[in-house]
Amino acid sequence: MALNDEENLNQHAWSVTSHTPHINQEQNGDVSHEPSRWWFLSKAFPMIAGTLGPVASAFSICSLVEPWRQNLVPAGDIQDAVSIPDPSWLLIIEAIQLFVGIFANLFLLLSMARRVRFNLALPITIIGWYASSLCRIVLSATAARPFKDKGFSNDEIIWSQSFYYGMWAAILYFVDASLLIITFWGACTHHYRKDLLLTTSQRTLMLQSILLLIYLLLGAYIFSEIESWNYLDAVYWTVVTLFTVGFGDYYPATDLGRALLLPFALAGIISLGLVISSVRNLILEHGSRCVGARIDDRKRGKIIRKMLLNGDNKTFDPIHEDFQISLARSTESRQSEFERRKAEFQLMRRIQTKSSTHRRWVAMAISTFLWLLLWLVGACIFQKAEQAYQGWSYFDAFYFCFEAWTTIGYGDLTPVSNAGRSFYVFWSLLALPTMTVLISNASNTVVRIIRDVTILVGSVTILPNDRGFAGNVKSLVDKIALGKVFRDKGTGSLNSAASSKNIDHRSSATTIKFQRRSVPKDSGGLIGASVASQPGSAISGPRNSHLHPLSTSLMHNTLDNLPTGIDFQLLLMSEIRVLINHLKESKAHHYTFEQWAWYLKLIGEDERSPETHCKVNLGKSRQDVNEDVSESGKWSWVGNQSPLLGAQEESEWILDRLMDKLQESLLEVRRWQLGNGSTMSLPEVRYDKDLEREGFISKWR
């Protein structure tokens, strides 16, 4: 029995060995750019549809609960308008449409929860939403005719809030279905997997929206019963309350209503804040990172082409020489390629810094445009809706929108028409995420400039720092000129970035311990130096971390003396633990060149060897670059295959490769065991303190 178990184990080991994931070009380069190219289709569109889809169903409920038409005497108060009952066939069709819309929302939610297949859920959702939109459009266009037989003149008939909520629902259903059909098209054309590529927190955004809308509609029903309000007026009041605008046109007058307002408003505002936080974290931060990868790519090409046209080729031309022979030569010849790669790396960091600034301002411009569009178009609609009842001018509506989105809410101007109040609910739900995006982008651009200038002015005047008066004045002028004056010809912002809080420093003493530690005799022949230092895998794409800067000679000595066997595996596990801790932190880590050289050496590449390095070639098409890389395995820090170009965080990228390397190393041990026809007993377990004492646990402080 034991023999059979051992044979099964051996067969499994051979099977896993044959399918070991290596660090190849398929993991690399363009694959890392795919999420940034198709992020809007694969992630942003489903998240937007998942957030607005429940809103459309909520508006369908609002359209169903009250009649579509009201009888209003000319020059009468709109609050005194009498509802005209809808025909039964209209109610039946609306109920069927509501069921179809909720059913489509349910399938999208189940698809996000991975309970229903992508290929099944999205077509059902798309068809359901398009059918709902078409149904509401047809009803809005044709259902008015039978109402003319009620005995009222056309001058005495007005549309109710329910009718307008049906219009807003039709618009949202159509937009949501269109977004999902684009997402489905991208998956069917193999631009990404046929799955909603969302994280757990991203999937919960739709559920948060559903719960918030249920809370809002139920709260409106309770207060409408307590305060004797029309239900849709209570919905309007609920939105005004939870958004903390407080116009004052509706407010609880009963003791019970005032008592219930306290917990209702408190819980509702907190829930709304959670949704806002989710929108910011899931759409803004992740989207900025993915879209930023594309901006980095374009900025990189522009800068490199300019340098090549100016004849600056030294940074890009690998220094070719027989690497094995160079090991026996003086350190100078080996340093040349290492220093060239370092200069290439620093150039890429400077490109990233410029791209980051450009990206922030582009995002600020886009969010400002959307905010102004919502403001100006919203004011136009409010002016048209309220002109017949309150005689609003465009400026009045413009002023009202300002009061609303700033939550000032004086109450001197408020909507009273059915179209105005229903549109305010619709407009507010769109204004909320728009303002969230705008404020977030402003904090990274305009607010940052004001903060930096304030600090610099303080440094020049009453709060001097170590740079002295002249240095502070120079820095202040450079800030005002947006970096066009006193340009730093060095690494500039790269160095400042490298000294930030999120840069960790590896103790060089710990690294030296690895060099000096003797390798156990029972493990030296298991893997050999080939596994610890074999060159040749190519790169894909990463982001952030940091070493205590080592001298060049010490760095070369460190890279030359990696442990082997079990010691190498322990070293990999130690580094993996460090990287996992980095991924748990809120800010992404950006690593120095020395750290990258260290990690690449662990992965199997040597930054001192030109064997896997090439000159960047921007003239080739992306397909040609892929073919060349797959054949030669060569890459450049500023090329398409650079780890710094992808949407992946640097810590995540390195962690993936170290995990692959550890698996490869363990499988090499298993091959050695199977080749010798024996099973090696496991070594005695040692704890962190013992390993740290012997230098096997890296100390990143």
C-alpha cells in the first residue's frame, strides 16, 4: 500500500513538472497591457451598469405606484392636482416590465457573484433591459390616447411624476444594456475572458446600490404614511435629506416623524458614504492605474523617439561581450552593462513621473468637463420644467444646481413641478459620483499644488528648512513655472520618489549573510547553481519597493553569491513573505534598480549580462515585437516588454515570478529524488528566530 502511494506521488510530480509555468513572454509585455486597453469594457462598464441597473428598476417602481396623469385647473396649485386612474392594461404591462427588469438585474448580480455563467447571464440581462426600455418608450408614446376619453380637456391634464420616472427608467435601461452589450462583444472577440473580471469588493458595489435604493424607497413609504405625503414627494424628500441638501420645502411635522428622522438620516448618510467610498476606490483608483499604463506607453514612445532622433543611443544599446569570459575580467567591464541598465531604468522612472502628472491633469480635465456638462444641461432641463410654474430663468436654474450639488440648500429656489422633482432625483444620483470623481481628482492636482506652494512659502518665510533661503526660493519659482525652470538633469523626481515613506530599505548586512553562509552538504546536489541563477526568462509588467543603496562592487558581490539548494528555497520564501506584506499595504511600492536587479537575479536573470537585453525598437508593430521577443527572450526597461509598463503592481508582478521560481526549484528537487530512486526525508523544522539568526529572513525596514 505504501509502495502504491509512493508511485502515485511520483507520477503526480512528473505530471506537475511537465506543466510548470515558466517565466516566459506570454506572461509578459502585451499581455500586461491588455487590462489597461480593455479595462473600461471588461470592468468599468459592468460596474456602471450594475450600479445604474437597480436605479432603473427603482424608477420603474416609482412609475407604477401612482397614476400617470393628473387633473389640474388652469392657474391652480400643482399640489392640488387630482390623479386620474390608469387603465388596468397599462398597470399590467408596467408590472410585467418591472418583473423583467428585476429579473435582468438578478441575473447580472448572480453573474457577478459567479453563480451563473457569463455566456448565459449577460444575454439575459441585455435582452431584459432592452425589452424594458422599448416597453417604456412605447407606453410613453402611445398610452396617452385612451386617457382622452376621461372627459377632461387637454388644458386640464398634466403628466404626473410617475410618467417622468418611467422616462428616466427607459433612458437608464437603454444605457445599461448598451454598456453590457459592448462588454459582451469584447469578450466574444477574445479581448478578455468571458467572465466579469471583478474583484470581490467590485462585485459588492451593485449589492450596495441595491440595498441603498431599498432603504430609500422603504423610508419614503414610511414617512409618506406618517406625514400624509404623496409617495413620490416622499421619495424626493428622502433624496434631499440623505444627500444633506435640506431645501426645507418638505420636513417632518409630527413627533413620530421627527423621532424616526434621527436614525433614518444617520444610517442613510453612512450608507451613502460607503457607496461613495466604493465608487472612489473601485473605479477611480483601479481605473487610474490601468488607464495610466496606456498613458505611460504613449509618453514613453514620444520621449524615446525624441532621444533617438537626437542621436542619444548610449542608454539603449546593450554592451555585448562574452559574459562568461567577463566574469574572469576586472569588475569594470562587468559594471558597464549594469550601469547602462541602471540608466535605462532611471529614464523609465522619469517617464513614469511625467506620465503620472499628465495622467492626473487629464483626469482632472475630463471630470471637470463632465461636471460642467451635468451642471449646464441640468440647469437647462430644470429651467424648462419650472418655467411654466415658477417662471425660472436659465440663471435661476443654474443657481439652483449650484445650491444643490454644493449641498448649501438655502431653499429660496426649489422644484415644484412633477418633471422638476422627478428629474432632481435622477440628476442627484448622477451628480453624486460625478462630484466624487471631481473632488478626488482635484485633491491630486489643484489641492496638491496649493498645499506644496503653501509649504514652500512657509519655508521661504517663517518656517525655513535645511535647504536654505536660496534653495527654497528656487524650488518655489520652479513650482510656479510648472517645472519649466531650473530643470534637474538628474533623476529628479525619481530620487524624491525613492525617498518617500513607502520605500523600504534592505539591510545590506542581511544580504551579506546569504553570501557567507555555507550550503548544507545534503542539499548542494539537489538543484545546483543552474536553478539558482539560470538566465533567460523575459518580463511582463510591475510597480513599487526599496533597498538600502549598495555600492556597485558590493552589489555585484551580492549577485555573484546566491545560495543554492534548500538555502535558495528558504531565501525565496523569505522574499515572498516580504512581498506579501507589501501587497497588504494601502500604497503601492516602487522598487529601486538595485532591488529589481536582486529580484531579477532570484527569478533567473542577471542585469549585468546582455544576453537577455536588447535595444528598444519603437518602429516595429506590436505583433512583430511579440514575435521577436518570443524568439530571442530579450527585453528593455523602456521597451514594450518592460515590467514597469503594465497595469500590475510591481510587488504583485515580482511575487508571481518568485512563486513560479519556487515551484520550479521544488520540482527540480523532486526530479532529483525520482532520478535517484529515493525519497529524501524532510529536514527538521526551524522557526523564524533560528532562520533570522542564520541570515535566512530578510529584514526590510
